[in-house]
Amino acid sequence: MIIKNVEFTISATNPKQYPKDDLPQIVLVGKSNVGKSSFINTMVNRKKLARTSSEPGKTRLINFYKVNNDFYFVDLPGYGFSKMSKAQQVEVGNFIEEYLQKCSNIALILFLVDIRHNPTSNDKLMYDYIIKQNLPCIIIANKADKIAITKVNDSVKNIQDSLNPLHDLKFMPFSSERKIYSEDLWNEISNKLNIQ
């Protein structure tokens, strides 16, 4: 996909703040520090569109980024960040759930997990929630540059065996460093949205 323009639109915590233009939304979910902001920057070929941080849990709002005036990337706050207070965790969890339940423009969930590790209990809870809500989903095994390229396919398969033993969802590797995976993912997104 050729990225002609991309812009940060709004940070939101409730439905009144969501964009009102009815464009489809590609939603990123995953634990804190799994690399959602770097993912967005890599996909749209911008270095600093989405703010990255070495401190997990920095994103605590729902951030909307409009791409080519065709759709949004929506970055949800990461889960599983232990330094966030219990009250903050509940508050963030509530507006994530409210978004996933009430937003009618969700076209696809991109669920990022760390390719180096087995899915966590929180990852499994999120996976179960996505399945229960019947949301279309691709699992992204991120940080593929952190392991040998010869081990990528086996690592993706291990994660799929753990999370999705029926193998009825698509699992794809990704790396913000090795950009070889971006084109395959853009093809999936373009097909889903029926855009070029």
C-alpha cells in the first residue's frame, strides 16, 4: 500500500470522542511494551507518528491515526502493566472494553504478541474476549528481529498452537527492524478493507 497521508486524529476515553466519519478501524491490542506504537510507525513509514517509550504502560488513551483518509489505525492501551495502580487498571480496562463493545466501525483486530515468549495469561484472556465478541482478528507475532530468522516460522507456529489450536485464525510475523513482513500484512489489510 502506498501511504499518501497519515495523521494523528484524537486521543479518546469514551464514545463521544470517537471519530464520527464512519471510516473502518484497524485496532491494535496487546500487552504493554509489545511494540504497538513502533508497529504503526513502521507500517506508515513514519518515525515519530506514534510515540514510543521504553517505559511500559505509557499509552493510557485510545489513539486514532487516519491513514490515506481511508481508515484508522486505533492504538488501544496495553494491558498487564503492573506499575499502574489498581484504580487506573480498572479505568483503562473499562474504556477498552467499552470501545470494543460499542464501536461499530471495527474492521479488524491486530493482536500483537511477543514472538519470543509463550502467550501470557493476559494474552489468553484477550484472545478469549476477541473470540467471544466475534471480532475479525489477525495475530501478529511481533519483534521477529529478536530471534534468528530461521526460527521465525517455528516460533509463530508454537504461539498459534498455544493460543489457537484450531488454527482457524491467521498468524503472521512482524518486525519494526526487519521490514520484510510489512508488505504481506498490508496485503491482508487491503483485502479486508477492499482498498488498494
